[in-house]
Amino acid sequence: MGRIVITLVVVIGLLVGGLSWRLHEAHHTIDLQQQTLQNNIEKIADKNSQLIALSILTETNSHAQTELYATAEKNSALLRERLHTIEALIRENDTLRNWAATRLPDDVIRLQQRPAFTRGEDYRQWLSDNHPLPAPQISP
């Protein structure tokens, strides 16, 4: 009977040792999963703050765009009103009508001419270049 008790004690010891090892591995796995979960929570919080910042930026841009459209519409209305005023003045005034119909001098036309630009940088460069005006004709 002593051998059976010893065998049972050994078997129970092995079972307890195996369960203890499995419990230790389970705790280790839980610790790793908690670390992973904490890392994921931090990443989500970071992404959430980025989304909030983008949302604020989008709202600001949308507001600015709405203001720009309103300003463009106002400018367009003012331009139409100005053009109608000019047309009315030209219809009513013969002197003004004749003046508007005359051709501009060549130097003035040249001042109004510029190449076609595709980028703002090209326009800025063109403005920076030296475009001298013609020397005035002085008669003695």
C-alpha cells in the first residue's frame, strides 16, 4: 500500500506541477496581451487626436471656402453693376462713346500684353524681370 500512496503522491505532484506550469504560462500570455492591448489603446488615442485635428481643419477650410464663394459672388455682382454703369454712360455720352471706341496707343497696348502663365512662380518671375518702358520722344 505504501507504493500506491507514493505513486499517488508523485502523480498528484506531477499534476500540480503541470497545472502550475500552465498557470504560469497563462499569466505570461495575459501579461503579453495586456501590453498589446495598452499599445493598441495608445495608438487608437493617437489616431483619435489626429482625426479630431483633421475634423477641425476640415471645418475651418469649409468655413473659409464658404466665405471665399460669398466674396467671389459679391465681387461678381459689383463687377456686373460696374459694367452696366459703364455701358449706360457710353450709351448716353457721345464724347465718352467716341473715346471708348478709339484705339489705345501701341505703348499702352504693349504694357497690357504678357505671356500666358501656367504657374504663379512663372508670373512672379515675369514681374521680377526688367521690362523697361520706351524712352519718351522729346522734341527740341
